[in-house]
Amino acid sequence: MKAAVYEGSHEITVKDVPEPEVGSTEVLVEPKYVGICGTDLSAWEYGMYEPGLIMGHEFSGEIVEIGKDVTSWDVGDRIVPNSLLPCGKCSFCKAQKFSICDDMQMVGITMNGGLAELVALPQEMLHRLPKTIDDKKGAFVEPLSIALHGFNRIDFKRGNSVLVLGTGPIGILSLHFAKLLGASVVYASEIRSARLEMARKAGADFIINPAKESLPLRIESLTEGVGVDVVVECTGVPGPSSEAFQLVKRGGTILILGISEEPVEVDFMRGVLNELSLKFSYLGYQEFPEAIRLLAEDLIDPIPMVTRVISLDRVVEDGFEALTRSDNQDVKVLVKI
């Protein structure tokens, strides 16, 4: 079968590999659409994954074979895999903190993923897709779960004002969810014009390009010097992450969803004097059913974010190489298997 195999920094090869063997409690899945996310791009640039890995953790698929001890799934079932498979034994799992499990497995990150014609997955990792979610929309369950998990970690109240820093897929989904939760106003900051326009279409009340104007001064003007209740940091870039401390109001919250590979300067003086809450959030896990429900009921529509659909054969040139160029304007690229 054909698969995109990670070989190291800036090295992904689409090649023929043996079809996976299906264990007794596993199912064989035929991936349909696979999203390329910021974590994948970081691995491409910085060499974060183990060589030989088949990438892809945001995907929808269909079961084409089941192991002999699988009882809850059938051939033809449409699924999405969870972000992770927790060990269920460590102190974090026992405390229901699955996203920081000591010994988790992660599809497309620590185990083979969806950028392939076939992938074998443990049955307990799967979630069923209802008919109201097509294969393309199903690829957004995983990134939506990340936004939901982040908001579940903060004390968000209806009527809060929100500033989203970075309107890539996680930023746009966070924007959607903030509006759904009853945010009074949502501001969006982004330096890429196409992504900023996508934020406007997604319902942002005010859009700001910090490359063209001062973000702190604009937020100060719009909030009459008070700042916003919640800043959602989705850029994964040190500058905006550090600047969040100037943008949130006293007693407010900074939610960090973006992962920065470089150190970030943190204004502890401002944080202490203003009694700010700083929350970090990693993976969704328990949020998958809720993410599926929101998509199934069309309460959140991610499809306008899809700016390109590419083939597996072109995943390097039209995917990873294109998305890491500084002039790239894509919001979300999906790989059709």
C-alpha cells in the first residue's frame, strides 16, 4: 500500500509499504480525508517524530476489516480515531487527566496514522461518525476536540469578551466555540490576510492585522483601556504569546493552545499584580463525543476553512512544503486518500 513515511526533518517519503497486520482487538481502516496540522508541520521542520512513522492524526475513515475479538464494530462503519490511547493505569489516568497520561499512545505521532491507504487501529480508540457528518467534516473532529478541551479548562462565562491570537484551524474553531458559548464580543488577530478574512466570515466582531497596526493599542481602544476577559493564544509564536499579558484585563484568563518550540518571555509582574489566570491545554480526549455532536448538528461548520484538497502523492510538495512557506495563505489543507 502507499503511505507518507516520516524519515526526519524535512524528509517525508510517499512510498509503498507492507499492509498492516490486524490484531485480534484491532480494526483495519481505510482513511478518507486527513488534515495536516501545526504539530505535523513542526515535526517536519524540527524532526520531532521517530523515523519510519506514518503520519496523520486528524482523519476520518471506514472500517474494511475487523479482528477476531472485535464485537462492537463492523465492516463499513465510519469512524474517527481519538487523539490518544491512554494507559488507564497511571496516576493521571486515575485522576481523569487523560491528556497528560504517563504512557499514552497517539495515532500519527507515536503509532502509525492516516496518511496511508490503510491503517490498523485499536478498537477502543474509535468513535462512530453519524450520517450527518460526511468524511470531509469528520477530519475536523480531532482539532475541534482540542478547542473544546481548552475552554473546558478555564472558567468561561457567558458574556465574556474573547481575543483569539492566530486564526489557523484551532483559532477559527476556538472562535466558533466562543461564539457558541455566548461570548459578548470576539476579536481576532492574524498577520495572514486570507486567515484574517476567514475569521471575519466565521463571525469575528473585529479583525486586526498586527503587522499593519499595534494590537495592544487597538485592543485598548476597542475595550476602553480595560482589555479582554479571555485571550486564546493559538499562534505558537513567542511574540504573540508574550504579548497576551498586555491584552487581557485584570483578573482575566490567558488560554494557551499554540505550541511554541522556542522559549516565551512571560510578564510575571503584570500577571501577579493583575491576578491573571494562565492555563495551558494540550489534547482533547473526553471531548470527542461533544465535538461529534456539534458537527453533526451543524452548530459549527468547519468546511469553509478547507482552502485546498490534495492527493497523497503530492503531500510533500503541495502540503508540507507549501504550508511552511512564509507567504502561504491556506487555512486548512486536507489530504484525500
